Amino acid sequence: MNALWFIIVILAFILVQNRLYEKNIFNKLFISREFESKGVFPGETVTYKFSVINKKTLPMTWLEIQEKLPIQLQFDAEEKVEVYSDASVLHYLTFSILPYQRINRRYTIKCLKRGYYELRDMALSSTNLLGSKTYTQEREVPAAIAVYPNIRDLGDEFIPANTMMGDFSVNRWIIDDPMMIIGIRDYQSTDSFKSVNWKLTARNQKMLVNKYDRTADKKIMIIFNTEKSEYTMEVTDIELIEAGIEIAASIAVKLVENGIPTGLATNAVCIGQNSTGLVQPSTGSTHINELLTTFSQISNFKKLHSRELLKLLIKDFSWGTEIIIVTLSVNNELMEDLQDIGDTKTTVIALKDGKVDYIPSNVSLFYYSKEGEKYEAI
């Protein structure tokens, strides 16, 4: 009789715990994940934080979480990672969680390539107390990391269009210096050594500094144009578009660091929720991060023609706004579009030579030269 009661109790326990776990296994289970930094450069590492909280009285003797990550985010070698496809890997995390317990884990991830990487869904697997039945659930736990483009020193890599086949590099920056020297004065204790005019100091045997007149009204809008032809919607030359993004980003960072309000617009499809590919001109370190994040989101697909983008932008330009266009190619159609926008001062940087019959008076055209060698003509 005692054995019978024992069997009944065991069966009742199994049925009750089966029912409890089936209804509540994933209830009050909170999962969060985030990257410690919002953005890094290629080759840098970032800390990836993962947190699981079990806010119920039922323990979870076994919980496995499977998350899919882009292959460009590389885990430490000892992590449980399985290649899923050419574009992604599966990362497995296994836990055993007591009631009202919180588990935190930190991982080091190396970011290999420019891009904006959004994590969304994950798959949960768990069992009841005795491990006799497995339960699964799909859950959305968002996280994102921006891998910025590399920033280049572009000192001598632009060739004016009016030189003989690019024999001479440009000997000035592509736009006017934001700090215009209007005179010389004596050094004061509050002056930075960057403003010291060392040539005149040596000649006059006393500290002299440059007196500047800041062009506060100038604004720059950088346009990154992915259009190689009117009918092509995808750029297949990935090396070319990556070079263009790095050039445009490098120019933007230098301008903001020099105090010029700088914005960004592109006709490329940008990855990321609520990403429009448009950043209004501003300054400051936070604005640099915003610009670099937008550059990280640029894809190799075009969403509208360059002519349409110019029309949308030019009607909202304030006085003193200048344009820098970084374009994968240049042609007569682009020159005609720029002539139509009036007197807006425009600098065009083309990554590949193109045949243009006429350059409007408001346009300065440069070709980009990598290590002294131009890309081949289109």
C-alpha cells in the first residue's frame, strides 16, 4: 500500500511540474543584451554584455539561448560558435538559473568590417524540472553596434581636374580653411601653441601668434553619391564604395574638428531603423559620432537618383551652405544638375575619372588618387 501511494505521489508530482513548466517556463524570464560602446572602428574590440533574470519561483535547470550574429563580429575562440552561413554564425549560451537569480556574462567581440549590425531574434530552449520535456520560444531582444569607416589622412590625394592627367597633386585642402588669418599679435598666456607663428617669432625674437577671423556662417553638406549610372541600383564594386565612404567620412571628421558645421546626405539605402541617410550640419564630438554612425549604415544599394537628392536638399539650404560631393563616378549629367542649382559653391570628388565636357563656374572638380595612382577611367 505504501508503494502504491509513493507511485501516486510521484506521478502527481510529474504531472503538476509538467503543467507548471508548460505554462510558466518562459514567464518572468528577462533577457537583455547590449554592446558597451555604440561604435568602434574596424579591427577594434567591443564588450558584449548579456543578462538573464529569472523572476519566478520555478528554477530552470537547463536553458539554452541561440543567437544569430553577423560573421563580421568575431567572438573569442573558446566561445561556442557555429558557422550558420556565409553571412552569419550561431552563438550558444547555456545557463542553469535558480528562482530570482540574475546571471551576467561579458564577451569580447572583434569587429572586422565597416557596417551597422543589428541583432534581433533569438531562440530559447529549456526543459521541465526532470528534463522529460523540452520547450522552445522565439524572442526579440534588440541590440546594435556601428562599425565606423576608417579615417584617412587625405593630405595629397586629390588631383584637380584641370591638371594634365593628374600629374600634380593639389597643394591645398579641397575647401577654404575655416580659420582665416587676418593678422599677427603678441602672444598671451591663454593662447594655444598651435596658433604661434614660429617663423615670425624667430625673426622678431618674441612670441607672435596668428590672429584669426572665424568664418562662422559657413556650413558644409557632404553628399555621398553611389550612382554610377541612372539605371543601376546596386554597386557591385565593394572596394570602390568602401573607399568612397572612407573619403567622405574623413572629410566630414576633419571639417567638424575644425569647427565647421557639417552635415551628410546620401542617395544610398541606409541600414537601421529610422535611418534616413540625412544628418543636418552641426559640430561637436557627439555630432561626429552621429555622422560616423550614418556612414556605417550606408549600403551598396541606391534608393534614388542623384538629381532627385539634390532637388530635395537645395530647397532647404540656408545661406552660406556649401556642398562637397563624393561620387563614385562623374559625368556630364551630374555637371548639368550642379549648374542648375545656381551659385551654391560645390566641390566634387570623383573616385574614377569621367569624361566631362564642361565644369560649371560654381563647381571645383577633383579626382581621387590612391597612393599616387588614379583608379582606371570608366
